[in-house]
Amino acid sequence: MQNKLKAANNSGFFARIIAWMVLGLLLVVGLAVFIFMLLLSWLLIPIMIWRGKRRMAGYQNQAAAQRQQGRHDSTQKGRVFEAEVIDKSE
């Protein structure tokens, strides 16, 4: 068994060089992809925040318009709300 492991471990010099070069190339490619994704996220995050704020402002404007329309509808329909006044100074 030990002889088989020694024979497998004694591969040629060029095979080791090629293996190290392939491993180094994969490491460089992985690092380049990581840096690209990092820069892309730094560019896209502010854009996504700006779009979210703009969308939220649109929702708020729409809700305000609906509330305003609701106020006009309630006054036009003649709705009366009854309430009891409680004096807490007693």
C-alpha cells in the first residue's frame, strides 16, 4: 500500500507545475469575480434604496389622496358621529 502511495505521490515535475498553475488561475478568477460582485453591489445598493424611497413616497401620496377623498365623501354624505364628552376634572 505504501509503495502505491509513493508511486502516486512521485508524479512528474511538469504535472505538479501544471496543477499549481491551474489552481492559481482558479484562485485569480475567483478573486476577480468576487471583486466584480462587490463593486456591482456598491453601485446597485444606493440605486435600490433610491427606488424604494421613491416608491414609498408614491404610496404615501396615494394614501393621502385616498384619505382626502374619504373626507370629502364623508362630508358629502352627511355622516354624523356621536360622542360623549367626559370631564376628567371631577
